Amino acid sequence: MAIDPGLRRLVLRTMLPAFPGHTAPDWALRLAGEGVAGYVIFGYNIADPEQLRGLTAVLREARPEILVATDEEGGDVTRLAHTTGSPYPGNAALGAVDDVALTERIYQAIGADLAAAGFSLDLAPSLDVNTVDDNPTIGTRSFGADPGRVAEQGAAAVAGLQSAQVAACAKHFPGHGATHTDSHLELPTVDVPVEVLRERDLVPFVAAVKAGTRAVMTAHIRVPALTGELPATFSNRVLVDLLRGELGFTGVLVTDALEMQGCAGRVGGVPLAAVAALRAGNDLLCLGSRIDEQLVEATVAEVAGAVRDGRLPVARLEDAAARVDALATWTRQAPPEPRVAAASPGFESLGYEAARRAIRVDGSLAALSGPVSGGMPLVVHLDSEPSIAAGRVPWGLGPHLATGVPQLRVPITAGAAGAAVVRAEAADRPVVLVGRPLHAAAALVEELAATHPVVAVEMGWPSAWRPAGVRAFVTTYGASRANGCAAAEALGLAAA
């Protein structure tokens, strides 16, 4: 059935799809002209800064008020620097430093970078209170495990981004920090009373709303006390009663990627997930990363059909589109005078200085700086699979090490066999073991430390585990380029 043009345009005003490649395909530009709310730009869309500026300019030529969004959290989750690693430490490092003025400056710098590249919406910051050491999707994306600290840091991040006239999107409501599974792959459950959510997970979102965040992203998590068997993204009680009614949020509600199994997998695909999300109170539908014209058109058709058959009130769709339009209008205003000066240090060095302040060293690094009979220390990177949210971004100490420092790569799951490989390569030299999370290689680390001087470098979420026998345990609170540089310097192994 043909869709009424007015209804089609109304549905498009709630859509935030993606597209493949370094140039916008014809269908994406056509939809932009028809009124699609905006596009999410992923790392696979970015070749270099000049190409990126050209891409965002072409989208704006198709429609000046279009939203151009990305996930730029700094730290481990970066799109702008996906080929090199971010020059800014992520939230865990900023939380460890615990300087709200610094956090605001970092996010102001991120906002300035985004604005210069043509972005108007940043799907950040993550305000999840990370209370599970093995959380597979949050970890170092969190400012920490203390709700008060996450709230203060999160409010500063919102203020910093929006001082550059880039809209912040606080995520993942009502809080993804206590999950043991990844919502990209399944529906995680946070089975706690509502009182625990209020005292722990909701505190940062209260602060973000007070700070004026222009958007909030929903989480594909199940909280039985509030959502029953459904993800929060489909819960009117979570989004309307709690976030809008109780917390007073009036901005745009953005879904996490509808293609994720914690969402689309519950209802039979992205188009049906879009209807359920709008009905629950979401305004802007982030479809996901694996998007083509056919999926967008199928989603538009399903939402339009839901309006026609009464599953989705047209008033709900009109309300969502109006909120998205208001956000787009805000992003086109001139930026206000920044509340935090960007000078001293400048944006280029700001992230590296922050990463240095985050470094923590337990024990002694003397084994690396004293006379070494076997030569320079061997630096061993323990390779692990990245989270789906972060993707494959360069990390580690390699680019920052002085010429001549020997390096080795071993799978983080190698166990005793890996320890034997490292022992043979190291001979009489001390060993620096670098991992994220390092406790995934606990047996390897402790077996090697029993026979060699070992310094352990944790570049993932810092768990309570500390390996027996190591000379020092270094925590970086992240694996960005800035964190890697700071770690190499702290070890005395950095290039001059």
C-alpha cells in the first residue's frame, strides 16, 4: 500500500539510520531531501578529516537542518580517531582523576573536534555506573562505580559538549553498568529493586537532566521491577513515567541501535522494534550500523502501517517529530561563550596531560630502570577481542615505545603455553605484560611472575584482582592513544 506523502515525511523525521561507505549513496541523499531526521556516521564512513568534512557538508547541502551524529566518547570508543586511537582518555580515566573542570575541558575539546568535522549530535557521554568488573560492554566507558562521582563527571561532560553547540546524549538509561552480558548479543537483566536503581543507576541521569542534556539514549536492558520481560527501550513506564514524569526530562529520547539482539531480537526485526520504541515514548530511532535502503524503507512502511491500523497513535508520532525538530533547531544556533577556557594546556596536549594524571602505579618500577643483563625489557601485548561498541581501534604501548624496545604479541587466553612463549623470548630480561582486561590472563601473569621480574599494565577496567609476584601493577583506566603514551612514559620506555 502506498504511503501518504505527509505521513511518510512525518515518519522520516524520527529516523536516524546509517549508510555504508565514504560517500553518501544516492538513496541517503534522497531521504535527506525528503526529511529524514539525520544519519549516524561510523568509523567505516571515515577515511580522513578532509573526506569527513566533505561527507557531512554534502548531507547538509541536501538539507541544512539534518542531524549528523556519531559515537565519540573519547577513550576506547572513538569514530574520529578510529584508525589511530583517541587523543583523549575515556571516562574511567577522567573519573580516576576526579577533576570536573578537566572533564568539562576534555568534552569541550571533543565537541570542538566534532563541530569542526560537521557533527551536531554526539551519542555520549556514557553515564552508566559500572559495578560489574566483567561488564562486557561498559567498563572503561564509565566514569566509575560511585554514583555521585559519575553524576558530577557526567554533568561536566554534558556542559563541555554543549558549549561547542554539539548536543549531548546521556546513555544508557536507566543504566547499563550492572550487566554481565552485552545487549548487542542478547537482552541483559538487572534484577534489582527500584530503590537500588534510584540510589545507584539513576543518580547520574538526574544530574544530566539538571545540566540540560539535549538527549538521552535508552538501554536495551531488562529491569523486571519496571519493564517485566521487555527491554527498557519498549517500556512506557521507564521512559514516560520515570524519565519524563519523575526526572523531568523534556528533550529527545534516542534509542540505542534497534538492530541489537537485546531489542530487535525480542520482537522480530528492526521495523517492528521501531514501532514498539515509538509507542513506548522514544523520539529518534537509531536503526544501527548494518543499514541499507531496503531496511530503512521497510521500517518507514511498518511505522506508517502502525499509524494506519491504530497500533501507533499519530499524535505520538507528531510529538516525537516535533522534539527532533526542536533539537535540530538548537544545534544550528551560534555556540555560547564557553564556561571553561580552552587554553593552558591547549586541546592538542590536553588529553595526554589528563591521561598522565590518571596513571596509578602500585609497587616499584625499579626492575625496568636498573641494569638489565639481558637487554631492554620485553613488552608483551596480550591480544583480546574488542567490545562490539568500541570496534577494532589501535591500542597499547607499541607506537609510543623508544626505538629498540622489543615487543611480542600473545593471545590473552594463551595460559601456561603463552607464559612459556614469553619466557623463551624474554630470556633474562624483565617483562612488561599489557592487557585489557589483564585479569583475563591471570594464570599467565602469575606463572610468569614466579620466574621473571614482571610489571603488569592494566588498560581495561581495573578489577580488584592484583597478581601475585609482580614487581608493579600499573593502571591506565583505558586504552586510548593518550593512555598508551602515558603508560609508556610512566614505565620509562617512551620515545624521546
